[in-house]
Amino acid sequence: MMKLGNILFVVAMIFAIVFVDVLFFRNHTLERLAANVGIVLLFGAFYWRFFKH
């Protein structure tokens, strides 16, 4: 069962990806992909450092 903190973390990651896509990379496919991968890696590193038990 997922904890509330994990669910909020995933929602924040999805919000960040959509926000960056719409705001900066609307018509740039490869840059959008690179930014999305970077955001996921950043959130993954943050999760690994602070939420993993």
C-alpha cells in the first residue's frame, strides 16, 4: 500500500513534467524528452536520498 507522501511525491513529479513541457518545450520534441528524463532523474535522486527507508 502506498503512503500519502509517496502519492503526493508522484503527483508533484507529474505536475513538474507537465508544467515544464507546456511552459518551455511546446514544439521541441527532443528537448522535451531530455527535460522529462532529467526531471524524473532529479525526482528519483531526491526520493532515493530522503524517502527510501
